[in-house]
Amino acid sequence: MSEISVRVLQEEDWPEYRDVRLRALKESPEAFVASAAEEEDYDEDRWRSRMQRSRRLLAEQDETVVGVVSVGSHKIETPGAGELFGLWVDPAKRGSGVARKLLEAAAAQARADDLKHLIYWVGTDNGRAVAFASSFGFRPTDNRRPMEIHGVDDAEDAEELAMVLPLGNSSGVPTSL
Ligand SMILES: CC(C)(COP(=O)(O)OP(=O)(O)OC[C@H]1O[C@@H](n2cnc3c(N)ncnc32)[C@H](O)[C@@H]1OP(=O)(O)O)[C@@H](O)C(=O)NCCC(=O)NCCS
């Protein structure tokens, strides 16, 4: 099988990010807070500012986009902490190592950006994502928050759990998220 490659996108690559992000929101509306309907209306300036705010990593195989993840520390006040979010893999490519490649690249990028921990908020009902993040090394914490899913009806009780990945020599879980 051909190789999976992951690259960090530049601001100019915003259309590629937009396309995969909208694919993800349409395919897995229950996994994300935002909905495709709201993001489809974003203009170019908004996509460009999103590119500046966080790193966007794209996985490709045979010149086709097969997954995406974001990493950054926008709105995070804990020093050295960053957030991993927006993880999605094309359904046809699940279970094939794409998600692992994306997270390896995201962790490497986070280390290069001097981050000491990555926080990942994931739906408590999302067994596959929780299982995958655990097997990668993310540790569950006691932190929970309501998950306001915009693209799905009947999701009022949805909740997210914070998982934490220590990077490098860090001691583990930050004292606050
Ligand atoms: C979450 C996601 C990126 C994981 O990628 P993936 O390719 O499916 O992950 P993998 O198959 O490598 O790993 C999933 C793990 O969960 C296990 N698993 C599969 N289905 C499961 C389920 N319903 N419940 C619990 N565990 C499950 C698999 O056996 C595997 O465990 P292993 O690594 O010990 O073998 C992918 O499923 C996805 O894009 N989902 C939709 C979007 C999403 O939920 N994103 C996360 C929210 S931000």
C-alpha cells in the first residue's frame, strides 16, 4: 500500500483545509461542536485567520486527502499546554494508520512549538476516538464539560472528556486545563 504523508499547511493552503474540514463536519456531525452549515458560510478572511491561529495538518495518500487534525494554544491559559482538536480520518481509511500518522506529526509539531502537554477534548460517547487516543498515549482526566453539538438534534446531554498527552520530559497532567 502506498505511503501516508502528513504536512503542516501554510496560510495559502486555506482552501485545502476548508475542503477537508467541511468533509469532516458533513461526514461526522456528531463528533464536532461546529456544523458544516455554519462553516460553509465563512469567507476567505475567516479561513485565513483560522490558519494563523492554529497548525493544520493534512494526511495524504496517493495524492488524495485522507485526514486532518489541528493543534494550537489559542485561548489556552496554562503555560506549555496546547490543544489537539478537529481530528478526522476518511471512513474508507479508518483502521489503516492514518490517525496515528496524524498524531505523530501533531505531537512533533507541538514539541517544536515548545508545548509540554496536549489536551484533547473528546465526546464521552465517541468510543472509537477515546480508544484511539488512549492507545496513542493520551490519559483520561476527571475534567468534563457539556458538548454543544450544533449539527445534530437531540444532543443536549452530550459531554466531552479531557484527555492529556505529556510531551517529552513533562511530568504528566497539568494542574488546570
Ligand atoms: C477518531 C478517528 C480519527 C480514529 O481513527 P481510526 O482510524 O478510526 O482509529 P484506529 O482504527 O486506528 O483506532 C481506533 C481504536 O479504537 C478501537 N475501536 C474501534 N471501534 C471502536 C468502538 N466503537 N468503541 C471503542 N473502540 C473502538 C479500534 O479497535 C482501535 O483500537 P486499537 O488501536 O487498540 O486497535 C476516526 O475514527 C474518525 O475520523 N472518526 C470520526 C471523527 C471523530 O470522531 N473525530 C474525533 C473527534 S475530534
